[in-house]
Amino acid sequence: MRLREAEAEDVNRKTDIAVVGGGPCGSFSALTAAKLGVDVVVFEEHKEIGVPSHCAGHISLNGLKQLGMSLPQKIFENEIKGAIFYSPSGRDFRVRFASPVTCVLNRALFDKHLTELAEKAGVKYHLGARVDSLVWENGFVRGVSVKGDTIQSNMVIDSEGCSSVLLKKSGFATLDKCMVVNGVEGEIDRISNVDQDTVEVYVGKKYAPGLFAWIIPRRDGSAKMGLATKTGNPRKYLEYFVNHNPKAIEKLKQSKFVNVSYHPITLGGPLAKTYYNGLLIVGDSASQVKPTTGGGIVMGLNCAKIAGETAYQAMKHENYSEDFLSLYQQKWHKAIGFDMTVMRLVRLMLNRLSDDELDRLISLCSELHMDETLQKIKDIDFQGKALLPAFKSPNIWTVALYFLLASITK
């Protein structure tokens, strides 16, 4: 076992752990393993970390706290105390907390910060280095191929994202295509008639079938906006939303939409198997993303930490078999498995509701003052466990029963 020993070898040709992808999950798994003493190299296909940005960076403060993250203030673009949910016809349901529960991060700066932490721990980054394939030896993953060159490693952590190119080439199961939506997002230079500390969510099949549209304000008067859709062209849906949603029109009439990016979002819940001989799969590659919202930072980082720890243990025991690496899946499943199962069920039920039923559901939440119940929920990431105490309220049973009946009586 080599744990940061000074050896006369080309680190570009051999390393303990090769990580594919320099996004948050790749960097956090690399950081975790490096802090434990493992040599790690990260291969990132883009020439700059955090660019292009494929995420609004809306993340829970509690999630950051649980991960032990203390971020520089320059990364924070806003703090959020509440949310407004708009139905297809414009009815609304509002939830507001006494103090901030989420924050808006500059994703490029956030990604770069994690990279800096990892580099300080000894991780080496290769930018503009697209991994072509995994390198196999006697049934084990033993490195990666980059631009035709082979980089040997004891094992690989795949954090390549939704593309899952390497997994497909290897014949492994990948994301559930039926549960992938296509997102478009960007920045609004100015926005009117919004509460600076409140995100806005717009549901409905005529605007965003399969997920929702969002407006996330920033302190400087600008905002992040986007939507995701299961069918059709997301840009055309966004144009329709901007020009036809009565609530959005008033807020966006003087706005310019810039820095537009497109990306898939996986909502199907984690892969059934996230480990093989010499290989761990983490983040969007493993579909460790909240099916209810498409948010993947907190869930992914929790799993990335476990992946880094498991990689260290594999090094320590010189055991890279899938029997040993299955420890990774056991641990992340214990941490997020129940919540992911609940959120996937909720997503499937939401997808079955018509726009009229969504109107009624949001009206019901408002009429029954569900905001008072939701204000008692302390965790918006681990939604399965967080909702259990809420069922002490009779009102949530009324909403849940309507939700259930509406989603199954088709």
C-alpha cells in the first residue's frame, strides 16, 4: 500500500485512485481520500473547474453544516427564508421560516473552492483531460485511458455526471431514461415584484411537464431562472413560460436571459448497483439526486464522502473486489436510501397529476395552513425522514389522502 510515499514514478502514469470528473462530488471524494493519505488524481474534461455551470446552486444551510463545510462569504449570493409554489392557474401556497433555511451559491466559485481544498490535501488535477474509457485487467478496473494514454490506478471513482459514458462503454446499468428530464437555466439581469429572500416554483404540465420552473433571486436584484421538462424542447417551454405565465410575465417583462446552459437531470433515484471490481460510482453518475426537486449537491456530497472513505479502506486492506467495495453502497444506502425511496414515490405520484389536480392540491395546502406544519420540518434534504413527524398533524393526512387518490385514480 502506498499512502503518500515519495516514490520516483510519473504520477501522470500511476496513482492510487483515479477520479473521473472535477465537479463537487468528484472533488469531495478526492479530498476525503487524500486527507486520509491516499494519492489521488482527478481528470476533468473541461479546461476550467465549474465552467460551464449546470446548477442553480440552491442548497440547504443545514446540509452544508452536516457536511462540515464552512464556505467563504464570496461564494454566497443570497440566503433564502421561504418559497412560493404557483399552480398552473396561478394559485399559490407560501411557506416562510423565521430564519434562512437555504442559500444560493455561485456554483463556479463553490466548485473551485472544493478544488482548492483538494489540491491543498495533495490531490492533482488534470484539466481538459477527457477520459475515453476505463482500463480493465483480469476483471478489475485498473485505471483510465485519457487521449489514448493509460493511467494506472488501484481503483477508479466515476463522477462523470449524467452522461454515464464510461458506464455505458463497460456495459453497466445506467440511469433510468424514463426518469430523466432535460433542463435549461440561466441568469436574469433584473427582476421585479419578488421577495429577495423567497424562491418561486411554478408547477404544471403546460409549463414544465416532469418537474417545474423556478426563479431564485439574488441579493443584487438579478435572479437565476430555469425549468426542466420530460418532453419537448426545454428552451421552447421556457419561452412559453416567460410569455404566457401571468405571474411570471409581470416579473420578467424588463429582463434579459443570459448565460444559458442545458443539461439532463436524473430523477429516478440511485442506481441499483454503484460498485464493481475496482470501481465506485458517485453523484449524478449514480443518480444520487433528489427525485422531488432534482437537487443533487447535498445527497451527492454525502455519498462522495463515503466513497472517499471506502477507497481509503480498500487501499488499507489492499482489497478492491466488489465484495469489499459493496461497503460503499451499504453505507450510502443507510444514509439516504429511505429518503430516496420516499422521494421517488412522491415524484411518480406528482407526474400523474393533471394541471387541474395540481391547482386543487396547492389550494388545499393553502386552505389547511400547511405552511404551519411544514415550518416544523427541520431538514429539506432528507425528506423521507423529515416528513415522518409532520404526519402527527391531521391536516397533512388530508393533503396526503387527496394526493394519493388523485395520483392512482386514472
